[in-house]
Amino acid sequence: MARKTITTQVAIMGAGPAGLMLSHLLAKAGIESTVIEVRSHDEIARTVRAGILEHGTVNLLVDSGVSGRVLTHGDRHDGIELRFNGESHRIDFKDLVGESVWLYPQTDVFTDLAARRTHDGGDVRYSVTDTSVHDLEGKPKVWFTDADGAEFEIQADFLVGADGSRSHCRFQIPEANRKWYFHEYPFAWFGILAEAPRSSDELIYANSANGFALISQRTEAVQRMYFQCDPKENVADWDDDRIWAEFRSRVNGNGFELKEGPVIEKMVLPFRSFVHTPMRHGNLFLAGDAAHTVPPTGAKGLNLAVHDVKVLFEGLDSHYNSGSDRLLESYSDRALERVWKAQQFSYWMTTMLHTPADAGDFSRARQVGELNSVVSSRHGMAYLAEAYTGWPGRG
């Protein structure tokens, strides 16, 4: 049976936030796109992932007309707390850099974007199989089978790989034309969802001799929290009593106590840093987790993906509507500049706050000295605040 042909301007593999945001921005500029995704809509919507959104990400969601729910259903945070030696030190984002972040789950970002594309009649196809890409250095083609078993070929001017950390597109670039940077950390996060009231109105990043802990929020009745653990840790070995004892040993003290409750979900999240360079090969462009991953300590993953998309959209818009390829040609360099800043910030936050298993007295004392250097200096706190809330965009 002959494949049915779809002709479009931009083919996008991946219907997560990066792929859907790009499709949305292109549509607003009058540029056609087709998005395909191997997962179902419901599978993505049920994948619970936390989300701290930089002010730039929030502005793009709201100003481009995706949704204003982030402002009405999200929680604006004007700071975080660094807690060490049993004492809390607030980093006041508003005072230091005049910006904020929003606590808004990535799942909700996807829901908003998917609803917007459906409302606008976007061509988004979920649950596809048998995907393959061809002719990346010419006019790209994508083969796939849809959810009903029909076979298609997309013919496009450009292909965007926004297909996540297990990217299919990434591996289609010849080894001679790419370089991978990879770093694996010697610890992971043990994450939980707990039925409990909020312990804090803002995130607490706690350093202790027993290891790191992050106290976050989800809703008024359900909270998300993490503590540093061995990557090989088995969640089945941890009951509620053991989990809460671990959190207490890292966070409680000097009049502060966590609010506890039944643990309803637990998981282990390994830490890795990865960067694929360049982020373009021929007429294939990579965006989001397909091109880079960061440890979650700096809350950069989703925000980097959205920034990639913004930069790539500027290039595609200029190509189609202004006839200039200057921004498209510089996409990889422009995106990677922010990627490496985020890698540095995430690495710094991770190593400053986590306690290596083999840490000696000197290592612990030096780490506390680093934390004191940050919280005792307005310049130190301002660096953290600017990086955490999102660096200004470069024209």
C-alpha cells in the first residue's frame, strides 16, 4: 500500500511542551507544521513532572496566547531558602533581580499547549509507530504509521527533533558530524509525593552532613519532596517511617519541622548532564531534551527547551517571512550559549548542595564555606537569583 503524503513546511517529532510550543508559535506566524508523537495524549498527560518556570517561560506562555492558567493556577515564588547548619537563608529574587518564578507542573504546561493546538486546528498526531527520518541534508522526509494503521510520509522543508532524552532524531546524525558531552553524578534523588499540608511557601534547598533535601510543593494537600540517595537505591526498601526519618535528619531543627503525611508515590531519579553539539545537521534541528539534559537542582530542563524553541522559531520566522537565514544559521550557537550557562549553574548548585558519600571533614567545611560565601554577599545571592529566574535574552 502506498504511503499517503503530507506536505508541510516544518515537521516536528515530539509533542511534548517543546514540540507543541514550536508548532503554536509557527501557526501564529502563518507557518505550517505537522507534529507526530509516539506516546498517546493521555500517557503524556498522566506523566507527573514537577515544574519551576522562569519568568521568560511564563511570559511566552501568556503573551503568545497559550493560556493564562499559569498565572491563576500556578504559584508565584519570589525567592527560595538555602538551609544549612540548621538555619535558613532566604534568597529574595524580587529584591535582588526584580523577577520571580512560578511553580506550575510540566504536566499542566503540556495540557495547556495541547488544548491550544486542538482549539486552533493544529495537525498533531499521537500514538504513531514505525517512525523513520530520511534526506536530512536535503528536503527531509518522515515516515510513520498512525494510530489507525495508515502509513504516511511527511515531506517538509525542515525537520525538528523535539523527541526527548531518548531522541530518535539525535541518532540519525552521523557520528563524524556530532560531539556528545556527558557527565554522570554519583548520586540521585529519592522523590516522593505525600498527602500533607505545605511545610513552606517557597522551596527549601537543604544541605546537611546527611545529604541534600529539597522541600517543594504541589497543591494545598499534596506535596513533592526529594532527598539525595544512591542511584542504585530500591524504593521498595523504604517505608513511610524510614522516609520521614531521613527527611527529618536533613531538614528539621532550630524550630523548623516538616509537615508529614502518607507517602502516595516514590521514585529514584538519576542525575546526568548531556549536551549534543551542534544542535543542527543539514535541515534537522534538535531542541529540548533531544539536545541536552541537566540535573534538576537548577530547575532548568523545561525552561531550556522553551528557550530553544523561541530561538528556533525566530530563525524559521525570519526564513519564511523575511527571506533571511541569518538567525536560522546561528540557531545552534545561540541556543548552546544558554545551554552551557545552565549546565554550569546546575552543576554549581548540585555540587554545592549535595554531600558526596566519601566527603571528609575538609570537604564538608569547604562546602559550608561556599554556602556562607553566597548568602553573606549580595553579589553572590544576585548571581544565584538571576540564574534561577532566567537570564535576559540576547538579541
